Amino acid sequence: MHAIVIREPGDPDVLEWTPVPDPEPAPGEVLIEVAASAVNRADVMQRKGFYPPPEGAPPYPGLEVSGRVAAVGEGVTGWAAGDEVCALLSGGGYAERVAVPAGQVLPVPRGVAVTDAAGLPEVACTVWSNVFMLGGLRAGETLLVHGGGSGIGTMAIQLAKARGARVVCTVGGPEKAARCRELGADEVVDYRAQDFVESGPYDVILDLIGAKYLARNVEALAVGGRLMVIGLQGGAKAELDIGVLLRKRALVHGTTLRSRPLEEKAEIVAAVREHVWPLLESGDVRPVIDQTLPMTDAARAHELLEKSGHVGKILLTV
């Protein structure tokens, strides 16, 4: 088969479509013939040499795919060759085939195109596990989503609204603001001209920025609020006034998805199938796809992601 290989850490031009060995499904795994993968910030970090894949994962980038089951490993039940599926990966999605633990495989939701489904597993699992399983967002509470126009942001807005929450998001410009309102955001804050703290307090904050926003995020929390930090786009180190945290009886929870044990990933995927998939099949939540490029144009897709002009997901098709 072919896969996108990172020739060496560097700029997007280090990504090369190269012949590589075919994967085989181990016991408990499903082999997927890939129709599409999606581009994530973690892929860019891996390309630059800052985020190596976990031990045992394929060396190629790609944290989610959609396609059809090609074969199943020993002990796998519930999946058969030809099934249309999408899957959460630890790596290897930029390829013609990938083997993945069966517990991380989901059916393509009814009414969603197979290609578009590639943009669902990572964002659905990230948002559900952080905002709802860990953050405990309830109907009537207020969620702040940083980066409302991102893949994670567009999913978080829709899921929170579908579950009865009020949603505020930050964006970088009027075009993204308009798209987020279309998706259901109750209020949109342009971080270039406004301070998101003034639109608080928030019961749950989903943050991709990290250090740069830490103190202001805590300031913006409601009493009993929960700050879920899932990214470091604004740095990894910051000072925090613990007194503010104590007075608000607030929680700061840092988490990643890629490095979690298989059992935890399977639990999250099962919860997503139970709670998120019905909303996709009813049309209350939908995948937001900015554009789709051939897998051989992975370098171009990375350039587009790094410019941050997109809304939703950028897909790569085989």
C-alpha cells in the first residue's frame, strides 16, 4: 500500500506519498480500507517532530479515518468485510489501509457520506469525553468554546446546543463568527477586539490555547466551574492564582486523547455511539467539512490548517 511518510521533521513538504508494508489485523483489530482521513493539529505537531506516536502505533500521521472493513482479526465480533465504518486512531490514518482496535471503530452514521464521516471520530470523542464525561455540562449551563471555527469547536457548539446548554465561542473574524452562529452559538466573541471574560461566567470552558489563556479562563469560570485544557497552542507554562481557584471551587483538568489506554478509548467510543450518533442521524448535529483534498496533497492540507482560515474539518481522500 501507500502512506504519507514524514521524511524528516520540518515544513509540509516533508510529507511524501510512499510505498510501505501492508498492515495486518492483529487479534482484536479491524483492518480498514481507507476512504478518507482528516487533518488535525496533532498531525502538524507530529510532522514537526514534537508529538511522536505512542508505542506500537503506525509512524504515519492521521488520527481518524473512514472507509470499509477489509478484514477482521481473531476474536472480533460485530464487524464484517464491507461494513462502512469510521475509527479513532493512535496514528496511521494517512494511508490506504490501517488496522485499529475494534473498540475504536464506529459505524458510519445513517445519512452521513462515507468520506465526511472521516471528520467525526476525533472531534466527537474529544468533545464528548471532555465537555460531558469529565466536564459534566448540563442543560441550562453555559459552555465557552475557544476556537469556535475549528473542527472541535464546530462539534462542541452543536453538541452543547443539542443538549440544552447556552454556548459562547471565541473566533478570529466576522466570517467565522457568522458560521458559528449558524451552528447554534448564542454569543460569539472576536478575540481580536473583545475580551471573552466579560461574557462570562462559564460553567465549562473547552480550551485549546493553554498557558496564554489560563489565568483569564479561571477568572471567567463560574463558581463550581470546570476548565478543560486540551491544547497548548498558546504555550505550556503559566502562573495561576490558586486563591481564585479555591474561591470559585473550580476544577482545572488537563487531558489528551491519543495516549489514553485502549480500555478508556473504547469506553469513550461506546459513549459517543450511544449519545452522539443519534444526534448525527437525526440531523441535529452534522459534520462540518471545510474542504476535501486528495491524500497526495497532504502538504497543501497542512498549509491550510496552519493558516487557520478554515471552518470545521479538512479531509484527505484516497
